[in-house]
Amino acid sequence: MTASTADPASSSRTNQRRLLLACLTVCLLSAGCSSNPATGGKDLTQGHALDGGMQSTGRAGTENAQLGEVFWAALPLPSNTSRDPLTISKARFTTIPKGLKVSEYKVFDVNEVGGVIYLAYSGGKYGTRNPEKYRDHSSEPLKVKGRTSSHYYYAAKVTVTGPVKTDLEGCRYWYEQKGREYRQDVPCQTTIRLGPPLTEDN
């Protein structure tokens, strides 16, 4: 009779499968399975306190973009529709189409800028207002009192890297209210398409 010899590799794979099955079982029995790594492993409640105002029902954009050009695309100025104050920690576009690259986000004060700049060329090209010359408030808590609009808005720095067929859309906000953390999606849409270049006379 020949004694059988266990295959170490096969035994290791079996143990890994058992461990994976055990982890999946634990996840199914606990709320932690749906945790979001982007929030440090914490699950966030879907919020309903924010509104994007007119910017959530309209669309800003250009059809004269060129490869390599850089824009600042504004997210909606957030309004707190609830009675209780809240603090926004960040906001992001949820859909970034092929041909566009978002490299950073900043927060601007509408009183300093003179209103929301929905879409602007970086550097004030073509005589547009240049958000980059204004202070970035992204390191500060963005507090919004109950039933008021914020004085601050988020904007994304967007570089055109190729042809663009769909829009920058969907704006997600993360905020804290009454000791709880929330995440809320607000409608938004910005169109950037390649087309005939503008001139300084435009």
C-alpha cells in the first residue's frame, strides 16, 4: 500500500476558499458588508436635505473645446432645504466621460467671485473670469444654515484629453447633520465638446 501525500498548494487553496466563504457569511449577517471604502469603511445614509436649484435643471457647456484646454466646471450651489444646519465635507462629479480628466476640486465664495462661474477657461482665456485667481476654501468646513443657500460652490478642474461624446453629470455631496453623516446625489450636467476654436473676438 502506498501512502498518499497531501499537496500543499491544493491544501492552501482549499483553506483560502473556506476563509472566503466564512468572510462572505459574516458579511451577509452584518451591515458591514455594504461599507464604502471611500468613506473609511462607513455606510452613509442617503440624504435629502440638499437642492441644487436652477443649475440642477439646466446645463452649462461649450462646443468649441480644443484638445489640451483646461476648464473649471461648477457643481450646483447647494441649498439646505431642511430646518437643521449641516456641514458639507466634499462634492464630486459622479460621471466623468472619456475624453475628460478631472484633476482637482476647489471651493469658491460667490461673494468673492461675483456669482457662480458655471464653466470657465483656466487662466481667464478669451476674457472669461478666472476662478484660479480667487481663494480656494476647500480646506474649510462648508456650513449651511437651515433653509438657506450656501455662499460657496465646488468646481472641478477639467482637462480635455480626447473626443467627448457624453456629459459631465451627477453631483454627489457628503455632509454631516445632527451628528449623522449623509451622502446625496444632486442632478447636474455640463457639456464639453470638441469644435471650432474660439477667438479673442468671440
